[in-house]
Amino acid sequence: MAVNAAITGAILQSTASLVPYNTGKLRGSGEVESNYAGGQVSWGNSDVKYARVQYYTKPHKRRPGTACLWFEVAKKQSMVEWVTQAIQAAKQVCDE
């Protein structure tokens, strides 16, 4: 679980600036809806029904630095960091 939590946290941190931002609800839904122990990252909920549209399409309004397919963009930029954090978390579990 510690490794899953480390990866989930690293993914959310890496994607934070890439997720489209208007009111903050979409970015915030990643923290609320993700399952740290299960290693599942997701955005959107009943208050943020537009998450899928924002992820898969390029809307005409987008703040600089944000991207559609933000997980894929972050994965290209940060995969090595994610794996490193997972390894560190695994080592900590083994040392306990």
C-alpha cells in the first residue's frame, strides 16, 4: 500500500499544473477521487462531470501550461521520478 500511495501522490503532484483550471474543481477532484492505497488516480465526480471532456478534447478555453491528456503528458515527463519514488517507498517498507 505504501508503494501505491507513493505512486499516486507522485502522479497527482506531476499532473497538478497540467490539469485544466477554471474554478479549481477539476484539479481538486484528483485529490478527492483518487484511491491512494489502491494506486488508482482519477479526476471528476458528480460535481465535475466535465472531466472526461476536458481530458480527451482540446477546448477553446485553456490556461497556458495545461493540457488535454494530462496524465500522458506527465507520464512522458515524470515516469522516471514516479518509479524512483515507488522504489524508495518499497525500500522503506522492507526496512521496517
